[in-house]
Amino acid sequence: MIKEEHEVAIMGAPQGPGPVMSTVVNIQPETIVPDHIVWSLFNSIYCNTCCLGFVAFAYSVKSRDRKMMQDMVGAKSYSSTAKCLNIVALVFSLTLFIILIVIKLTIGI
């Protein structure tokens, strides 16, 4: 008989008709709301076309504040607005950068 079988044979199954006590812990899943603050900071420093990067940064800070206050609906709303503003700021800046490169290449260096 191996050691584990021997221990089971000695200890045996739980004895007695007594109630079995158990504890159930319900853990609420934490909703992750991205605030896009790093992306907004990048856009406000490098891609601040029409001040969209700065406005996106302001909405990111508002989203982070709402997360701290446990207002997930408000945080999601501000986060979504910051994401849209970041996308628009990045597209405008890249478009402007590409247009400037094309103009520079067509006119000559």
C-alpha cells in the first residue's frame, strides 16, 4: 500500500451526522474602465491639432476622477469621449504631417 492510500485508510471519511459549515464569498467583478490618460498626454504634447489633444487630456482626467468616485457610467462616458478625441487628434496630426512631407518633396528641399 502506498503512503497516500495508507493515510486515507487511517483517517477515513468524515464521521457523524453533524451539519457541514461552509462559507460563500461573493466577489464583485471589478469593471475596468480605461481612461486613456497616457494617450491623451502624448496627443496633447505631440499631436495637439486644434487643441484636441488637450481637450482629450481633460476628458481623461475627468474619467479618472469618476473612477475614483466609483461612478462607472460617468467614467465610461468620459473615457469614450477622450478616446474619440484622441483618435481625431491623431488622424488630423498624421494627415497634416503627411501633407507637409508631400509638399516638401514636390517643391524640393
